Amino acid sequence: MPGPSVNIVRLVGVEKYFGAVGALTGVDFSVAAGECVGLVGHNGAGKSTLMHVLAGTLVPDKGQIVVDGLQRQGYSALLAQKLGIRCVFQELSLCPNLTVAENARVLHPGIAGWGWRKQAAALIRKKLEEIFPGHAIAPDAVVGDLSIGKRQMIEVARAFTTTKAPLHLVILDEPTSSLDSHTAAQLLDHVRRVVATGASCVLISHLLGEILEYSDRIVVMRDGAIAAADRASRFDRDKLVTAMGGAAASKMRSVQERAAPRGTTPVCVRARPFARSDGIELVAHRGEIVGLAGLSGHGQTELLLSVFRGATRRLPGLEVTDPVALIAGDRQSDGIFPLWSIAKNIGIRSLGALRTGPLISSELEDQFAVRWKKRVNIRTADMHNNILSLSGGNQQKALFARALGSEAKIVLMDDPMRGVDITTKLEVYELIRAEANAGRTFLWYTTEMEELKNCDHVYVFRNSRIVADLRRGELSEERVIQSSFQEAR
């Protein structure tokens, strides 16, 4: 293991272009042994591209890659793996048709021969228990059958497993984006334990509180370049946002303060999770922003999906009065159409408004796409580009545009801010409040406490039941966590 002041990796003058777009423009970046580097920036700032270069999955157009003091020629993902560099990308890379144990073995081909499944199962089970006590993930479970939160836990745990190859650096790109606060804390505490042993970590997150609390040093990227870098103790939330090129984070408070409690308008959603008679009934009035909280996997997503289905058919224990749109949190599986352009992905929910006679008008579709590009600030040169040409956060903006541009009066949001930068979040929060003031209703499942503060009231879930209904004045992180571990009254 390198000494405490030695750089494990150093990137010098790295450039990467996609056509005429400069994703990286002469970036110098390093990580020392025993250091956690927080990496922040707006969507499209170049963070993930830089990490792809470091992980060997993307070849730079120019620059040097130095690992353990040696400049590496022909650098690749295989070489990075041998040198002890692992990466958990924002878009998860697990094979959905394989089991948890089989996915662990993909990273460790040295596990072979009779009994390899048992060895792989023991390896991943041990690491899951070490990082996420009480995870309840079976090694023989098929990954595609698991929730996105559990898939993220598996991907993270797999990155920390070791056999023959060393582990010097783990890159975590939005590792807590699908985890509730309790599970996220388990992971981040593990990161600090690993760093204390002399290994290193790069932590990318749009949750600035995580970056400030768990990083030793923070690097801010803007427009493909390093905008600022310093010890974490030299930053606070506002300084980070300003360095990223955004408005002061104090704007968050004004958005929350403008939200007014409601309850006098007509009921447009009435539901009990799984049509159960126990627990609290969810009631959403027109123009309300209703939060869904609690530990992940306790029925929040299932309730949203039942409301989505209930808009077009009668389901027991469910009343839905208006058209519904869904903004998926797992955009790769449930949100985007990967073979389509950005414009077509946005317009698919509004085909009726884009027709000229029986046919879809290309002109109307283009006008619709450009209008929403400007409204949610999608960073692209051409809306006819494939949706996968966008960064993860910009893909999520496209899903917001699809839902908010439709005729739906009820918008369901399944932890939709995964990978979205702080400035865009503030813009979306204001957009949601404006739409609510105009009579739209939002059901918003989120794992972020700051987002719950934008809701008029919050239902807390536990074991597929609603166990608490917290009004704005009652809302606090302590109340949500306390309610998350209690049974229904």
C-alpha cells in the first residue's frame, strides 16, 4: 500500500471531446492514499466522464494517467482492476438476469471450479453484512427482481470485495441516490472506515451535505474543467454552490417558505397501500404536494404504481379522479426509451397535442421539445440527439419535461432527483410549487429530507403501511426516522 502522502492516481492535462463538445478540457486531478475526495459540479460538468477515464472505460484524447507513480500506456478497465481501482457508476452495471452471487463472480473471474457459486455467495454476503447490516438480500436472488435500492447496495458492496487483486481506490458516482438516509449513512460510515485503513475513495454526490461531512478534500468541476479545489473544511454549502456557478443555496429556504398548507380543495387521490384496512389512509387534495417517506422498499413505489394503474382501471382501496403521469426514479429501466431522440422521449406522453390530423407533426414535436428544453434547462446542442447522449441528470430532466408537459393533473414522482444537481433541483422545486398553485397534485416519494420540506404534508411508510401523517409544522428528520421504525397504530 502506498504511503499516506503518495498519490494513488494522478491525471495530467486530460482532454476528451465528443464531436465539437469538450467534455474535459485539460483537467489535472489526483487522489492521495488514505483520502476521500468529494467531486461536485452541475450535470454535464464532466465529473462522470473524468471518472470513466480514471476507471479505464473511456480513452482520453489527450493527457497522462499516472498510477502508483508510473505513467500507464494502454490504460484500460482491465488494467485499472489489476491496479486496485474500482468504480460504481451512476448507471448501475449489474446483469439483471444473473443472481447476486453470479454478479459478484463477474468481478472476480478467479473464483472458479467446483463450488464457485458458494464461494461467490459467501464473498458478497460477507461484504453486504459488513456495509449494510440487516440488508435482507439473498445471494441467490435474481438481480432483476430486486428494487433499485437493493441493486445499488449490491453494486456498492461488490466494488469493495477483494480476492487476489488489491483494493486501492473506489470511485462512487452518486452511490446513495437510491438509498434511504439510514442505509446511506451505513455506506458513508463504511467509506470512512476504508479510508482510515489507507485506501482511497472518490465520492460524487449532488447531496452537498454528504460531500461536506465525509470528504477530506473537495474538487468542483464546471464546464469540463476544475473550477475550485481545497480542503473540505474550507467550504460550506453556499461556497460550493457558488463555485459550481449557481445561486446561493439559501434560495432553498425561500422555496420552502412559500409553500402554503392546503386541504380545502377536492380530493383527487384516496388510497390504502395494498388495500389494507390497517394503517393510515393516504388522501391527496387537488393542488397539494404530498410526500412519501420512510425506509426504502417499504411500499412507497408500490403505492405510486397502484395509483398509476388506478387512473385507467378500478382497483380495490383506491380512488383516482384525474389523468396521471409518472416520473420514474430508475430511468434506465422504467423511464427513457434508449433508442429514441430526446425530443421523442419528451413528447411521447403528449401525442394528442402534437398531431395534425391522424399524424404526429414533426414541427409541433420540435417546438414542444425546444420549449421544455428551455424550461428545465436540458444541456444539449440538439434535441434530435439520442437520449443517451445526455448526462444522467439531464436524462432525468427530460422525464420531468415529459410529465409536466402532458395533460396529467396528478404527477407521481418516484424518488426522481437521482443524479440532479443542486441548482436544477431548486429550479424544479419552484416549478413543482408553481404547478401545484395552478391546481396540479404531486405524490412525491423521496429519500432526501430536504425535499420532504417542500411538501405540504408527509406520509411515512413502514412494512407497506402508512404509520404517520406529518404536517409541515411537525416535520423533522427525527420524526421521520422515529416513525420509520414504528408499527401502524
